[in-house]
Amino acid sequence: MSVERQIELRRRYHRKKKMRQLKTKLETATGEVRDKILYKIKRLSPFWTEPAKPEGEK
């Protein structure tokens, strides 16, 4: 496999791992911390939208 492809894959896997970490933190975050996490998520994935909360939760 070419070097460019390996770099591309490494970058993609790291981005996925980072998104999982940020989404986990987002579940419990509030206030200013939540805004900062949302900003970081949007930088990694501009088209990402926050899933709607189920009706039972507040």
C-alpha cells in the first residue's frame, strides 16, 4: 500500500476516534464546556448535526 494511502487512513481513523471521545463527553457536558465541545466537533465534521433527544429525557 502506498505511503499516501497509509497517511490518509491513519488520519481517518484518528478522526473517528476523536469524534467518539467528543460525543461521549458531549452527553454529560453543560454550559460553556458543551459549546466548546460542539465547536471541536464541527471543526472535525462540519456537516454533523446533534441527534434529537428522546421525548422521555429532559
